[in-house]
Amino acid sequence: MRKVAIVGQKQINAADVGKSRERMLFELCRDFYKEMGITRHDIDTFVLCSNDFYSGHTISNVFEDCPVGAYMKDETKVEADGVMAATYAFIRILSGLYDTAVVVASSQGGSVMRPYLQMDYSLNPTYDRQVDLLNEVNAAALQARAYMDEFGVSEEVLDKIAARNLRNAARNPYAFNGKTDVTPADVANSDVLYEPIKAMHCYPFTDGACVLLLAAEDRAKELTDAPVWIKGVGDLLETYYPERDVSRSKSVKSSAERAYKMAGISDPASELDLVEVSAKFSYQEPIICEALGLFPEGSAGDVADRGLADMDSAMPVSPSGGALGAYAFCAGGLVRIAECYRQLTGGAGDTQVADAHTALAHGQDGLFLQHNAVMVVSTEEG
Amino acid sequence: MTFEMGPETRQVEAMWDVSTYNYRMDGTGIRLLTEGMKEKKLRGIRCGECGMVYMPGPSYCRKCFVDIDEVVEVKDTGTVMSYCVTMADVRGNPIEEFRISAMIQFDGADTWFVGTVTGVEWQDFKVGMRVKAVWVDEPAGSLSDIDRFEVITD
């Protein structure tokens, strides 16, 4: 199998970027290509990630091709999350047809469209949408309660998880929702949206875009001295609720098992130096991390009390602040990969984890953590 | 109880109300164009690298991938590049009068523009014909300041 590496990243996240989607993408990609020392003609294939509903027209990529430099170039789109798009770009390079690929994921959920509405229209139109009882936030509340009840986890634990992420985000220049010195009590005092979900448990509405450059082995080594190799991927989808126990995530577990097998990882908790997960609500972080095999099932209280997921712990979880720091739909997962890249190349600044060589990025789409994808990346070529 | 199982298809009426969008667009090129239209002038933007004149102009060249800002005057006459005769609306309802919709390349621009051509029988209309914009009496600085096009007869 070919070796494929990530050789560069660039991202922008804001509550309101103050410019059009086209201009946001053009400026991001123009500057990124310049930094990488390439032109758009050096890119063999473009994989875009955006959503028709967010963009307000079908085939959302049609007005993104030119701003990312894909005019008259090989181009495709994945309409879910950036981890899934990056996985597809990885596979395209593995095919041998392409040596370089750019992945660009974006949306403007901060300024253009309330993100929760998009989720409403992903509900089953002949039942859930007609009954009109579910939306993204009360689905989060239902899943949080199921997890808390199953494992005896208190609301205070969700507050602690949120506070840790918001404090981490305050140290990350790419996150805009960070809160220095925020305490679990501050989180507990934020508005209750749907009990037990409070405002500070939730991802912020975000305008954002992220771009990654992937390359096959020879090109990767020409483009950078510090490639970050893609070692394993997994991408699985389950139903959003009827046929499953929402207190756990089988699709996170199975996608991780696939990725670990591919990457030759047998003990993820000791072999991974950090993870970046797309927990859009604080309660999702333990469900994801437990399914990844990093902590025992139902151990959220213990992990929070003992700081086992802190930036300076043995298993740092989302040192960037994760989705609570910024989460643009589609771009959210790609940002997780970009953050792993920053960590493994030693460029994570105030969020840098010491001796980071192998990391995992997680992305999701849908209600109740329905669709999950993971990517294991490493500085070790192997 | 007995219940007859088996395939059954139902049709359910559902709403697809996509609410309100706050679209964002690049304003510069359209402002340049519409401000000129108040004085019945057309202005586009030229790429300094490939020379392409866009009207209305984007803020970057889609081919050269660089920012562009050179303003150029464009004439309100042009050439018909293609046309069709519109006979029905998008839902298939016939319209009362046939309408000629033409793609027009203005003199001095490289991009095409869609407009309605009047004063000519559709059977007589041809690609390559020369047309001129017919302006509204009191231009307000909007794209509808060009009311329609008419064929230039020598």
C-alpha cells in the first residue's frame, strides 16, 4: 500500500468571519498554497466538504470550486464531516491515480444559518419531522440522560468536561469561544436549554473553513521535512436512534477498531499520545473516548475528578478545546485532524502536548452521534 | 390477532420549509457595475495576468487565482452568443407570449450576460446578431436598469 502524509494545514474559525463564503475560501487557500510553496496546478485532486442545506443551494461545492482553485480541475465532494472527506482524499491517493490532494471543509453556521435547523431537516421526513418532537439539542439531552443514568454520572461531570475544553480553547488561537479560568460552577450557572443540557455544554455557532494538503510518499517528502503519516481510518454509520442504545456509540467503537487494526495499534490508551474528538456537547466526550478504548466505560466522573483527560495528563483529550472552542459544520472534523497535525509537528503553541508522535482525530455527523469517522496519524513513517 | 403483513406504500405530504437565508456575496463587482448603471455606463474588472474582463467582476480571477481590481469600461452593445425561445415557465405552464432569452457578450467584456430581446420575430433571430441594451428612463442603479435588448439594424 502507498504511504500518504498530511503535509500542511490552515484554518479559520469565528462567530462571524465578516465575508462571503467564496471570499473566505479564496483567501484561506490562496495564502495556504503560498505558504506551502505550491500553485493550484500542483494539486491533483480537490475534495470539498460542505452541505447543500447550509449553503442554501443544491450542489454546494459548485460555488466553492473556483475559490479553492479547482477551476477545470479534478474535484469531488463529501457532504458530511471533514474526517470523512479526508478519508476519501486518502483513498484517492491510495488508488494511485493522484499524488496530491487538497481537502477543504467549510460552512457559515455562525452568520448565515442557524445550525440546529440543518439537523431538523436530516430527520426522517415521514415520521420524526411530522411528529416534531426531536431537534439537535433535545436529542443531545436525551442521549446525555441515557448515558448519565446508565453509568451513574452526574451533571457536575458534564460541567467539568465543558470547563476543561473552554479553558483549553482559550489557549488556542484558532478557537474563538475559549474562556480563560472558567470553572465548572460557571458552566453550571449558564442557561439551561433542555435539561440536563446547558448553554456552555454546547458548541458555538461558527463560521469556519479548514484546508489540508495530503501527498503520497515521494511528493510528501518534497513538500515538507515533517510529514504526518495517515496510519489508519474507520468510518461507520448507524441509525440515529430507533434500533440502538444511545448511551454508547457502537459506530465510534467499530470505526476505531478498524483504524487501530490498520495502524497496528493494540493498546490505544498507551500508544496514542493525544486525541482530538468532535464532542459537540460536553456529554459526548466520554461516550466517544470510552468507545475509542481510552477510558473504562462509564468512567467520566473518575476521569474528570482525576484530570485524566487534561492537557498535561497521560491521555490528553482535545487540547485545542475541541468542538466547544469552535465548530463549523463540515469543517469541525477536519480541524481535529489539523490540530493533530499541529501537535505532531510541534506547532501547537500554548496547547502543545509534550512528546506527541501518534494521535487520533474523530469526526461526526447526525443526531445522537449517528455517523462517526476516525483517523490515526503519526510522525512514524512505518 | 391476525394482521396481513406485506409491502404497503403510502404517500405522506411533508413540508420542506427551508426558512430564511442570509446569503453573503462579494459586493465590490456588483457595486461597481450598478453604480455605473445609474449613468447608463457598464464597468467590469480585468485580470492583470490573463487579461480576462469579468462583468460583473468577482474580486479574484477564477483561472489565475489572484486578486483583481482593474476597472474597465464596457460598451452597452454586444453580440448574441446563443439564444432560446422561452415558451413555458419552470413548472411547465405555457406563457402567454414567446420570449427570446439571449446570451450576450458585451463589447469589451469576456463574460456572457443573459437578457431578453424584443422587437424581432423569433424565427428571424440568429446567433451572431448585434444587439444594444435598452435602458429604463430613470436608472436607479440596479441590474434591472437594462430593461431589454434590441437588435441593431444598419
